[in-house]
Amino acid sequence: MECAITRTYFQIKYPSNFFTLRGNHECSAINRVYGFFEECNRRYQSTRLWLQFQDTFASLPFTGLVAGKILCMHGGLSPKVHLIGKTLLAEDNCILKKLNQLREITRPIDPPNPSLHIDLLWSDPDNYCTVSGFCVRLWTGLRACSYFATRGWASNCRGVSYVFGKDVVEDMNAKLKIDLVARAHQALKKAVTPKRQPNKVWLTIFVQNIFQIGGEQLSILRPSRKGVGLAGK
């Protein structure tokens, strides 16, 4: 609750300087089960308050672009997008090709599954599993994952969306004319620093110390004219 209220306060006070992207838990089907619905009712005896927050979450943007070169989202990339006017349809032969396809996503929206929206919230880079596979096992009930050398796209063992290989990111970065994909969605066993980053085309940055397992570490991305810096704890 405190996080949601603080985010809303800063968004109102600094509308030109403070931006929040939507995460996979900013969906009613998820936060109703994972505690936020219960918290609203326990602390304020109000289902209406929870519904009002859902209206706010439904209006949050899915992606952000920093300095025209760093594409940010909570989850990851998507192989499925086709625009007909303002309608998004999931089709295997249509891929994300232009940043305008992201800018034209209509809001508010409750993300349909499967869709571009779901992938932006839920997909994962395959290479992360080889670095910190314990986190993927945490989120999938300790089931072992089988995708450790993905090229292209593969099923995600979360049961939703996809995992994608480094080749996908490199191709997407070239098509969108960006340098870096920065995303979250997975806790890190060690703070990400330039020396520890396993590639130069995407970064996984986790900023919440909430799981209390494996000594997960936090990182903050600090872009500058000289390049991308990372502050890790």
C-alpha cells in the first residue's frame, strides 16, 4: 500500500520528471491473489479502494524510452504484435518492428493473454537462467527449467509468455535503433555491475529486496552522456 501511494504522490507532484512502468503485478488477476486485495480490505475494509487502484494500474505505460536509446519494460520483448487501427492481435507472423507500435498501445487496458501486453510484463531473456537460474525456479515452484541455450523464442516455464535468446535482442535493438533493453522481473543473486553483466544488449535490474532468499541484490541504472552506469548494493 505504501509503495502504491508513494508512487501516485510523486507522479502527481512531478508529472514531468517521475515515471512508472506497469509490472505484471499491476494486473487485477495477479494482485487480487498475491496480497494487495487482502491488504485493502484488512487495513481499510474497502474493496472499492482496491478497484480504484486497478483503474490507476490499468493506465500505467508498458514501456519507456530513455535518451532515445534505452528501451525499458518490466518483463521483456514480444514476438507477437499486429496493429489494426488501435487493436492488438496475437499473430505468429507479425513481430515488433517499430517503437511507434509501443507508443500506440491503448490505455487503460486489462491485458489479454496472449498478447504484446502480456509479453512486455512476463517474458524473460534466456541468458538470465544460466546466470541466476535459482530465481526462475523460485517463481515456478522449484521446477527445473529446460531452456538454457535458447536461440529465438521458446516457451517460458512460468507458464505464460516466452523466453528469448540474445540473438532476438540483438535483432530487435537493430530494428528499433536502440542500444539497450533494460528490464526487471527477476531477482538477482548478485548486484549487476558492468563487470558482471553477461552481455551488452540487455540488463536485468531488480530494485526490491523482498524475497529474502539467496541474498538477492539491488541495482539502479544511471544513464549519462558517457554511457550507462550501474549502482549496485
